[in-house]
Amino acid sequence: MLGWWRKRCLPPPIPEAQWQSVLDGYPFLQQPTPAASQRLRLLAAQFLADKQFHGAQGLAITDEIALAISAQAVLPVLHLGLRWYDDFVGIVVHPDQVVARRKAQDEAGVVHEWEEVLAGEAMHQGPVMLSWTDVQAAGASARDGYNVVVHEFIHKIDMRDGAADGCPPLPARRRKHWAATMQPEYDRFREQVLIAERFSGEPPWLDAYGAENPGEFFAVAGEAYFVNRERFGQSFPALLDLFDGFFRRDPTLL
């Protein structure tokens, strides 16, 4: 029945058939232990109860859409808790990618205008926008380390301290360690992207969009970490350890 997850004040259990369908469609959601699997399912149900989904451009929000997004959205906070997402309620889902008009003024005072194609976007203390086409394809795109839902929700984690700077809210000592680990990896990645684009070098495995700034690098690296851990660890062993520590994932179980 459409909207079963809206029926009660307390989060109802996700029906077995629908949950299994999500796991079949997005294999990276499979967890290493029964306890972790159950926690993912419970968090997804709570997320469904807490958030408000809105379809854009005539898209009707179905159980399939809401559950697919919810299960992927809670993956980064599986061991952190949903409090990391308590600064917003709205999720806007478009049928496909959207074109956004941008305007910015440079240091010389010149105003630049351009169009940007978006599969997703996260606003500080505001809603998250997602393309259903990209969400739906996440099972196949995991081999390339691509996942728009995880990407945007890592932005939400990053912005908890007010800035999408590539570092989540951390105590000073841990923040220093985070920066000392991330910055060299970001610099190395930017150089690889630059060589690939200008000198026909080997393109990086990660989405080149991560070279835009440290915030995008964190989101691009984070999505790859969650959906293709093995391949990510081969390319970024230092970040694998860093992310395991922050996201509280036990590598002995993975």
C-alpha cells in the first residue's frame, strides 16, 4: 500500500518484501553482521518517519523511491546516529538531472553566469535535492564509486559545523589529524585530474568532480568508500583508515 511509512507516529517496520527488494537492487547495502543489517533497517524506517519527501516536475513519490533513498541516506550514519541529519526535513526528488543557473562575482568584481547540470544538491540546514534516475542506477554505478545519495548526505555531515570544507565537526586534535591526512590525498587527486585533462594522462577512478574543492573531494571519496570499499582502499589506503575511524566501522568485519 502506498505510503505505509506515513501511517503511524512511531516508525513502522519496513515490510520484508520491500526491504529485500532494496537489498537486491543496491547490493552495497548488505551488512557484514545481522546486528548491522537490523540497525540499517531500523534507521531507514526512522528516516522515513522523520523526513518529508516531495516529488518535482510531476514525479509521484512511491514506496520504492522513498525507501531506496532512505536506505542509502542512512548508510553514512549507521554507526553515528540520525542526529547528524536533524537540521533538515525536506527531500526533493526530480525525475532526472536538473539544470541550475549559477551566478558568482570574482575578486575583480566581474559577474559570471553559467549553467550547471545537477544530479543532487544539499543545502546547509536546508533540503536535499536528488535525481531519481541517478538514485535508481546506484546499484550499477557502485562499481565506479558513484552514489548521489551518499554524496549529498556526506555534504550534510560536512556542513554540520557551518562550512562544506571537507572536514566534519571534530575536536581540534582530531581535526588537525583529519586535515593532515586529507590534504595530501586531495592534492594528489587534483594533480591526477589535471594531468588527465591537460596531458591525456590516465584518468582517476574517482569522479573528477572531487577535484573542485576539499568539500567535493570528501563527498566524492565518501560515496566511493561506502559503495565500493575494496576499490577505494586500493586507491586511498590512508583515507580508508581515516574514514573507518570517523564513521565507526570495524574493518575486521568488512
